[in-house]
Amino acid sequence: MLLIRVDKPRWDWSSDDSPWVPPGDIPAAPLTDLRTSPNSELSVWYVEDNRSNLARIVAALAGTRDHSDKFDFALFPEAVLTHAQIQWENSSGNSADRDANSSWHRDLVELTASKLSTLVRLIREQGEIERRFEKQIIELVADGVKQGWIEVQRLKPSLRRSVLGS
């Protein structure tokens, strides 16, 4: 499975909510979550089939934020990339967990607008949109600090206060 950070309300739509969207098409809102680099690359994270690294990845990504807050993400099968004709490469991520950065980060490469549109459609059809609430995020990041995966000094001041309880 692959994980990408999203904003859940952009993905919670139906044909009843958007009757103006033709069948087989998608509204534009979810595309804003797929912000590519200037080189047309998109950051995603590899999640083990048994999801054993999911909490660690979420903590690592949440650990880069200014504040503890809800955290939304999409999980989708790797096969989606094949169907969308999207290539990927291993690359180092920018999360608060250095080992996660080198182990589980990927970049989707050589992306086009039509590939991104296809990716959104396939994520909606085959993926899951999930949310972790603020309390869960604080617990996950605190556990990452306790386990030594996240260095507390890398946390931004407001998040550090939430995690350390001071």
C-alpha cells in the first residue's frame, strides 16, 4: 500500500453532492492535495501490507507540523500506479523520522496532469481515506519520541509542548 497526505473533506464527495460532475470524472478539489515538486514528482510512503509501519509513518509526517492537529491521509494499492502508468523511485523523505525517510519514502515521477487525474480517480475507487484525530497524533508522536524514532529537538515548539505535556 502507499500513503499520501490529503485533506479528507476534499475527497468526501458523491454524485449526489456534485451532480454536475459527469460519470467517470472527478471534481477538481482532490487534485489540490497532489502538489507536485517543480520536477513533477509527488511524495508518497510505502506501507507494509500488514500496516505494521503505518503508525510510525503517520507519526513521522505529523512530527514535521507546527501544531498537533487532525491528520488525514489516503491509503491505496501500489497496483494503482501501474494502471495509471506512473513510475516511482526510492528517495529520501523529509519527515521527523530519519529511518522512515530512508526506508519507506518514494517519489512518483514524470507526472502529468492526466496521470494525476487518473491517480485521484483510482484512489477514490480503490483506496481508503483515513483520519487520525489530534489526541491520536499526540500519542503517536510521543511514542515515536519514546521509541527514539523521532528526535524531540526536531519538533517545532508548539508540537513539542503538546507531545511533552508542558
